[in-house]
Amino acid sequence: MTDRIVGLFLLAISIWYGVTAGDYEASFGDPLGPAAFPIMLSVPAAILSLTMIIRPDEEPAWVTGKPLLLQVGAVSLLLAYAGFLEVLGFPLATFIAVALLGRILRSSWPKSIASAAIMSAFLFLAFDKLLGLPLPLLPEFVS
């Protein structure tokens, strides 16, 4: 029953996300328009949620204890990342998020920090320079 409830919830979110994507407007010239990516995400999400509704797991095992806390921590971190992205700027917010996610996944501090430095620089260059998607470079309090 829980798979069906979650499937209905995800289906509703997928449909809402796909429908509202048509109203997106962007100041940069993307030939497909800003709605293309959200729509491409909403279709598979809707299909997968329908799979959860039609073929639910007979006896789902719920996570408890420390793994549950780690999952809640990871989701909370990603939500905080979305909230602080413009405030801190893309490179700094991404660096912090990747480093902390590395720690949540039980990586050592040096490996987490190295991964965060590489990922934040690579992703900024890929999205901002190669794909032409404008991202905030500096924190709001600096610029």
C-alpha cells in the first residue's frame, strides 16, 4: 500500500512539474527553451511512479536507525543547497554540498574536500562556460 501512496504522490508531482515547466522563461537563448529539461525529467518520473502504482512491492522494508538519519541528512543537505545556491554562489555552494555529501557517504575529509574542489570547478565550467547557462559565481555579500 505504501508504494501506491508514494507512487500517487510522485505522479502528482511529476504532472505538476511537467505542466508548470511550460511557463518558464529565460533571458538566455536556449534553442529548445527552458521548459525542455523539466519536461524531459517529468515524463520518466511519471512513468516510474505509474510502475510503483501498478506493481508495488509486496512487503517493502523501511529503513530505520542510522541509515535513515543519513538519508534524511542527505535530502536536507540537497534542499539547503538549492536554497543557498544564489546566496553563496554556485562554486562555494557546490563545494560545501559535495564535501558534506562525501562525509555522509563515509568518505574521509581530505577525499571529500578534493572531490568537492574538482566537482565545483568542473560543474561551473561545464554549465556556465560550455553550455552557456548563467550561474552565480560569487556570493551575494561579495558582489
